[in-house]
Amino acid sequence: MSKYNKEYYEAHKPEIKEKMRVYHAKNMEHFRIKHNEYYQENIEKIRTHRREYRAKPDTQIRIWCQNSISRHIRRGYDVTIPIETLICYTKTAKTCYLCGMLLDWTPNREKANQTSPTLDRVNNGKQIDHIWNGPGDNTPGAVAIACKRCNTTKNDRTYKEFLNFCKQITEAHT
């Protein structure tokens, strides 16, 4: 019977999905009540599960990426970089691309420290669409992961402007 059900479902997928959508729309209040009842009866189980899930390193990276993208969208940036691309890059980013300091990926709900990772718009465009490919990449829309200290210091400068700024400081004090 199971094989027949799978075949039937695949053959009639659009109609079944539409019927389910209509059914859920008509019974939204019922589902909301059942959801709330389940939540109240299993609140500790749900909280424990959420804590365990959020403690996983991959989940922490995904949450960081989602939050970074969401913050940029709220600020009016055109974000077209696929989240999976950003997640893959983030998993390999161990150091700040500007200063080379080891990034502190431990979740900190209160306040980020100076080595906390931030998503830096390398050339400060209004678009975010790809991972930075190194010093030769001057295209707008490139992002890289920098520590909070460097990203704050870089401010609204492009990568090249920031390097020139650092050279000026070095020359003034040597």
C-alpha cells in the first residue's frame, strides 16, 4: 500500500498540495489552538530541544548568517547572495580577513566582543551578492568576514581606502 500511496502522491502532487492549503486556511483557528495546547503541555521538552539544537556549531553558524543577512536587508541593502554560499564561506572563516586575528564564534547574547565576527561589505556598495575573492576583487557587492574591531575601524571606507588609512597611521608613528 505504501508504494501505491507514494506513486499516487507524485502523480497528483499539485492537486493534493492545493487541497491541503485550502483545508489549512479554513481550519487555521483549530490548528492554532492545537499548537498552543501542545506547546503548553510540552514546554520544557521544547525548550530543551531548542537549547540542544542551538548549541550545535552548524546551527550557530546558520543563525549568524541568517541574522547578518536580515540586518542588512532591514538597513536597505539588496541582498542576493544565497544563504548556503554564505554558510559554506563562514564555516571556513577562522580569522579576520583584514588583521588575521582569530575570530571568536562563541554565541554572546549580551554584547559582542572585539573579535566577534561581522559581515563586512568590502567595497561598501548597496548590494550584497558574492564572497570577496581577494585584493583584486573591486566589484561592488563583495562581502567578507571581519572582526568587530576592524569592521568598526574600516567604517565606510572601501578596502583600498582602509589600507591607505592604515599606511597613513603607520607612517605618522614610525
